[in-house]
Amino acid sequence: MLDERRNTADSLQTRVHTLLDDAAEDDEWLAKSLKVIFGTVGNFESEDRRFGIV
């Protein structure tokens, strides 16, 4: 019974680590994307930010 609980705990730990790694990657992608969409205080990090054109 103890081995079964250890296996369950190990499996849960592996799943949690995978989820946290995925969340960290998504968070990093979102932070970079928001800079492109909204710009930053000092600059706009986009290839095409033309203002004043129709």
C-alpha cells in the first residue's frame, strides 16, 4: 500500500511540474506579446508602427 501511495505521489508531482513548466512558457509568451501589441513606455516593439497614416 505504501508503494502505491508513493507511485501516486510521484505521478502527481510529475504532472504538476509539467503543468507549471507549460504555464511558465505561456506566461513568457504572453508578456512578450503584450509588449508588441501595446508597446512599452520607451518604444514600440513592433516591425510596423506607422502613425498618422490613413
